[in-house]
Amino acid sequence: MALAGFVALASALSFSPAASSETPTEEEQGRSVPTTTITVPDQSDQAAPVRDATVPNDLPEVSKSIEDLPQPVQRMREAIMDAALTGNVERMRVAIQMGELPPAMALHEGEDAIDHLRAISGDEEGREILAIILEILEAGYAHMEPGTEREIFLWPYFAGLPFAALDPIQEVELYRIITPHDRAEMESHTGQYTFFRIGISKDGTWQYLLTGD
């Protein structure tokens, strides 16, 4: 009796649900698992971004990092700003005389540079032009023609870029120096900033303070 009971128990276990689940039923064999086909778009069919044809490919590098400037350029920039901050246009003579030749300022023949600064300023003391100089030198700069004899650091950087290349943030910075009306006039003539700009060469020579085309 004990042996017969053991055989009966073993037979029952061999047909338990746990054991039979290892073999798919006819119903399970005929059941299909739904699948989804994912199609990856062909990247070559996507149109490339349209680039403004008026923007040249070889735009100069622009920066606001004073530490990245050559030391002679830093010293000249600081000398010009220190003079402008005094509010006394005569103090600008120190920076002007730091080079072998004075910076180009579109002087009339025989005209003194300080007298010229007073003449182009909106006030008799020359303080407006000092304020403009500070605004220019506090803006970022463009590194123009690096590695060539004409290499120069140009303030503000707008002078080295066409208006079409400026992003919204740069547009805001532009309007700290000129008005939208000024910009519209410049756009119709040259397509870029032509207000006061300062150029300092790599050796620290103050090359120019100019405005216009």
C-alpha cells in the first residue's frame, strides 16, 4: 500500500500545473505576440539649415576676456580707460603719447589731438567722447587678422561683424552704444557698425580712434 501510494503521488506531481506550464499548449502555440515596426528617418533627406548668404564664413573671433589679451594690449586699454575715467580730456594725452606715433583720429593738418577730442565731443569739455571711449572699451573686442602684419584688437567687436551675424544678446549690447535709427542708417550704407571704434595692435600700440566708413 505504501508503494502504491508513492507511485500515485509521483504521478500526480508530474501532471501538476507548474510542471505542465513548461510545455506550451495548442492555444498558446497559436497565439502571436503583437510587434511594432519603428522606422528611422533618413537623415540625408532632411534639409540643411538655411544660412544667411550675407554673413561671411571667416568671421573674426570675439571675446570679452581681458585676461586673454596680450599684456601690452591690456596695458594700453587700461591707460586709455584710466584717463577717460578722470573726466579730464587732457589726461588722454598720456595714453596718446605712449606710442611712437599718435593714434589716427582723422585730425586736420596741424590739429592737436586733445583739441580734436573736444571738437568731436557733444560738450565743450570733451566728456561725452570720454564716455563713448569707456563704453567702447567695456564692450567685447574682435581679434582681427591674427598672425598677420595687420593683426589688431578692435573695440567694440560689432565693428568687425556684419549686422546680419549678431544674435539677440549682441543686438542688446549694440544698442547700448548706438540707437536703432543709427543702425538703420549704417545698414543701408555698409551693413555693419561704423560708429567710434578703437584699434590696438598686438604690441600695445594705440592705432586709431575713428568713426565713419
